[in-house]
Amino acid sequence: MTASPARMLPRLLLLTALVVPMAACEGLSRREQRTLSGGAIGAAGGAAVGALTGGSAVTGALLGGAGGAAVGALTGGRR
């Protein structure tokens, strides 16, 4: 049983959309890596808290992402 090309195309596009941006992360400095990961973690946490408390998940993600990126940037200095 094989999948038809029409059914595989959306999956292939989704996979490409998820994998290609990761290639842009190569060669980042330590501070840039921590800023990016802090923003991602903050956005996920903010969205979860916003959704669980009955608020807006989008607003929570925006605020959490901004806060996480700021903390990541501030703690990503040289050692």
C-alpha cells in the first residue's frame, strides 16, 4: 500500500518548512543561541500559561518569547 503523491505533498511541504529554518541556526554565537532558545522556550511557556489561565495563548506566547529572548541575551555573555 503506497501513498499517492497528492497525499504526500502536504507532508513533504510541512517537513521542509520545519527543517529548513534549522539550517539558518548554524554558526550562531553563544549569545545568539541562548537568545533564540530562550525566546522559543519562553514562547512555549507563555502560550501554555496563557491557555491554562483562560487568557490568550497568543499574547502569552508573545510576552513569554520576548522575556525569554531578553533573559537569553543577557545571560549569553562570554565566560
